[in-house]
Amino acid sequence: MKQVELKMGSFKDIINILKANIPLFFIFALVAFAVFGWSLKGEFVSDDIPGIVRNPQVQDFNQALGTLNHQSIIYSAIYNIFGLNPLPFHIFSLLFHIANVILFFLIIYNLFNKKIAAISSSIYLVHSLVSETVIWISALNYLMSTFYLNISIIMYLIYKKTKNKKVLIALFAFFTFISMTFPNYWVLIIPFIVAGIDFFILERGYNFKSLVPILPLFLIGLISFFVISGDARVTERVARLNTSDSTPYINRLPYSIYNNSELLLFPKKLTIYHEGEALTKVKYRIMIIFSLALVSATAALWFNKKTRLIGGMIILMFISILPVFSPVLVAWMVAERYLYFATGIFTTLIAMLILNMERKFNIKNLAVILTVILMLAYSGRTIARAMEWRTRKSLWLSAEARGPYSARAQNNLGDVYGVEGDWEKSIWHFKRAIELNPYYSEAIHNLGNTLMQLGYYEDAKKLLLRSLEINPGLYQSMHKLGLIEYQLGNPDQAMEYFKKTLEIEPNYAPAIQSIQALQTLQQKNQ
């Protein structure tokens, strides 16, 4: 088998390659802004609201800096420079995507050649499967983790060519810093991807000795895993995912393999929530058969020396979404943003296929023609998806259309219609969400809050108590109960609810303000 000849042996080589390809990168930037420009005026949506708009940490740069959390620091810096305007946040994400594509170009150029790098990076740039990661402001952490992954791969490839241990030590130091200051399970795939590139692409065989120098990466990753697992925000998210009705691990595997593969092959049904679709026994059996066929085909490709590289790259795609296959749920079973790096590997396989077709059919510029056709097709889908992300309402309507049985989509639509003052539709969607998931505490809270605003205090009270029964940590429901008791003429009971709210969330400003207002009123009445 042909040995891989790495082309980058120093950071000087990287600079030279970057300089030589400035015109191509300039085209990348123009195309990226032409395609994703439709999303730049998009609103803050979904997690952007609590994560940025209502996040006091973002407003206080010193507080954000104190957390050492990269994403919070970036959000705070943008907010303090430009104010609460989504445009600069969108532009920053797009620039990050362009940077990732350029780094990906360097990696593929180093592993293969410039033609494969140019074709794969061009398609990767506009691929509709990366649209969520680029357009959704709150998906910045996936852009960042992939950026760190790309830097790590480049550092390792330089070491692999030069055997310079200083570069390897620098890689260890870089990964240690990133994994300790970026509380995100996705950075922990870095050792696996680095090892996968060495094993499946560089060595293409069973030379396990080549992996010995990077064993410290796995040790650092293991230590970081426990650090990340101790983060309160992470443990809260994991607890929400691992409920009593969570799908058993063995049942999740074919579902995740099938749906992630479908997104890579046919990214037509794009949605923020890949849920809410009726899963029949027949379709689930198809998922099992497909998963077994894919595993068998990949193994066959790997054990055949002529096709080993293809099999290895398919395995690498799934290694890049390892958190999805964790026995303990640390991520959803499928999400477009998880496939951000895998999409690049997929487009590399496409580039290889295109160039092979050009050689086989001996048609001049066939590779260019096919690349342009694919870019136009993916760009059209990406632009259409960008339009769906422009407002909260358009986003959740698209989520409902593709997942009519998604309780989360229904709940968010109820919130949208509530903001618009369309109480009838708001109540209908909240009730629909609860019908789909009777234990959905947030939807029960939202329905109770809506009824409270409309003056139906007794009905609202029952719902809020029910939401707390399901989720005792839902301090917002506790606060709303206090407001209801005040309206019903029970100030002592109201004060008790406000104090209980602060026991759950000591810094909850509305509860603090309610206590102060009630105390002031009581003093006046004395």
C-alpha cells in the first residue's frame, strides 16, 4: 500500500501553504458570506435566550473572564463591544467556520494532495449539514471544539513527520489547557481522532507501536473527563438526559447509526430536534438491518488492503461522534451539530470519488463540474435552512413540520405564540406538548404561567404544583406560585414561596425583587 507522505514538517511549511493558497481562501470567504449571509440578520433563538440575552454573566466581562470558559468569554466580549445585537455573534460564528475549513484544507492537503483538499473543503464549506453549527449562535462550542481538534491534528502531523518531541509536548500542553478550561465532552474526542488518523490513514494497518507516543493524550483526557463530569452545568444536563424512561443503550445504537448516516448521505430533513417522528416496528427493523449492513461493509472495506483507507475513514466519521455512543447519555442520540467534523471526512470521500470518476471516464474538468454542481445543490439547501433560522417562530414551525410528535417543538411554539399574545394558540401548543409527554415539567410550568397571566389562578396553581412534583428544582414555578398567592390575598404564603425559590436558586433576581417589594408593602401597612 502506498505510504502517506506528509508535506508539513514545521509551522513555516504551514505559513508557506497558506500564502500559496490565499486566492482559494479568499474565494472560500466570498462563497461563505454569499451562502450564509442570509442568516446574519437572524434573531436570538432557543438556547441563545437564556445563554446570552438573559445571562448576567455575559453582561459582566470580568465575571465571564473569571470562569475561564472560552465560550462565555467570547460571548461577553462581543456583547460588551457591540451590545445585545445578534449580527456580530453570527459574523463571529461564520468567521470561525471559515477558519475551520481552512484548517481542514491544511489537514487534507497534508494527508493526501491539493486537489482532494480543494474539492473536499469547497463542498464542506457550504454543506447543508454544517448549517446548524454555523447559523445557531449557541452552537459556537462545536465550532470551537472542532477548531481545537484541527489544531491538535496539525500539531500531531508535524510531529509525525519530524519526530520532534517538543511538538508532541506542545500538543500535550495544548490539550491539557483546552480540556481543563472548556467543559465540554466533545473536546475529549481529540485523542481518539488523532489516534484514528494515525491508525486508519497514516499507518493503515496494525502498527500499534506508532500509538505509544500519544498515550499521554488519553491519560489527560481521562483526567479531564472527571473534571468535566464534576461541572454543575454538565451534571445537570446529563441528569436531564438520563431519566427513567431513557431508551436502553442497545436500542439506541441502531437508531443513532441509521439517523446520523442518513443525515450524512441525504441531509434533507434538517431540524433542531431530530425527534417527534412516529417510529414503527418496520422502520426500526430497517434501522437494525442498515446498521448491521454498514458495520459489515465497513469491516469488509477495512480488511481489503485496496479499500482499507475508505473503511478507515468511515470508522473515523463515527469516532468523531463518540459521545453519541456513550452508555451513559451525555448527548442526544442524533444532532446535526455533532456531525460538523464528520461532514468534512464525508466530503473528503466525495472528493476521492469525484477524482476517481474523472480518471476513469477521462473527461476533462469533470471534477470541477461535479464539485460546482454539488456546491450549488448544498448551497441551495443551506440557504433554505438559513431562512428557517431567522426567527424563533420560523425555526419552531419548521421543527414542528419535521417532528409533529416533538413535545419540545410544541412547547417552544406555545412560548412563541405567548409572546405574540395569541393565547389560544399558545395554550393549545402547551397542552399538545403535555399530551405528548405528560412528565414534561417545563411545558406544564409554561401552561400554568400562561393561565396565571390570564387570571385563572386556581388552574394555574394546580399546574405549577404539578411541575414542581415532577421537577422539584424548577424554581421558576415556585416563584410563580408566590405571585399567585399574593394575588389571592395570601402575602405570608407568597413570602414563603419566594424564600423557597431562593433556597433553590439564591441569585434568582425576580424572587429577590418580589421579597423586597412585599417587605416594603408590609412596612407601609404597619
